[in-house]
Amino acid sequence: MNWLKYVLVAVCLTLMLGFSLGCEQEGPAEKAGKTIDQTVEDVGDSIEDAGDKIEDKLDN
């Protein structure tokens, strides 16, 4: 009966390893998410730059 415990642990570890390796590929949803993240970051940078320009104009 003790060997059954080791077999179950080995099967569980094998499944966990298989799932973790299977998730390494970047799917279309992840690519879209990265594109959206980059776009939001770019827009934020543009807004910050515009705010800095407005602040400079108001100071002069």
C-alpha cells in the first residue's frame, strides 16, 4: 500500500510539470493583452508629456 502513495505523488508531479510546460506558449489572448498593456502605457506617457508641456506654458 505504501508504493501506491509514491505512484500517486509521481503522477501528480508529472501532471503539474506537464501543465506548467503547456502554459509556456503565448496564445492570442495573451498577445492581445500585451498589446493593450503597451497601448495604455503609450497613451499614459503621451498624456504625461502633454501635461508637462501645458505646465511649462503656464509657468512662462
